[in-house]
Amino acid sequence: MTEIANRRYSISEVSELTGVAVHVLRQWEKQSQHLRPKRDRNNRRYYLPADIETVRMLKHLRWQEGMTGEGADRFLSRKKRTGGDIRSPRRAQTLVDKIETEARAILRLLR
């Protein structure tokens, strides 16, 4: 378990694992305060498993949820502050819509 947790991945390996192009990973590193891979003695980037999870989350927020880089960064900051207890905005809106629909149905029954 420790071996996997401490495994170092190159930027090309992360690109292959996540489906995010190398140039996009570099761009996200510049834009996001949450994606900061370490560097070795030769100044080559290496990513840890936690960095790969951050890439996957950024990919989801930006490509599936349609967030901007700034919006995704704010979302990740809130997630970190709340200990991860936060849902995606689209899912949250779906739940709000469902609750409103059910509340209206209950009000109609009570009239």
C-alpha cells in the first residue's frame, strides 16, 4: 500500500491515465492553486496519487460540469475547507429542483 501511495508519475503517465493532454496539464498547473506537482533534482515534474485525483476532479469540473478554471478552483477550495462534504453544482441544483417539485405536490394535497 505504501509503495502505491508513494509512487511517482511523470506528466506523460498522468496524461495517459487521465486522458488530459500534457499541454493542458501544464496549463492547469499555472492556473490552479490545487495542482502543484513536485519536482525532482533534475527539475522534472512528478505527480503523486493525490495529484492525479486532483487532475481527475479538475477534468470533471471543467469538462463535464462546464466550470471555468477559476470556478473549479473555488469549488476545490470549498471542498478542502468542508472536508470534502460538497456536491457538484449540477447535482445540487437537481436535488433542489426535485425538492421543490415534491413540496408543490404536498401543498396541492393539503389544499
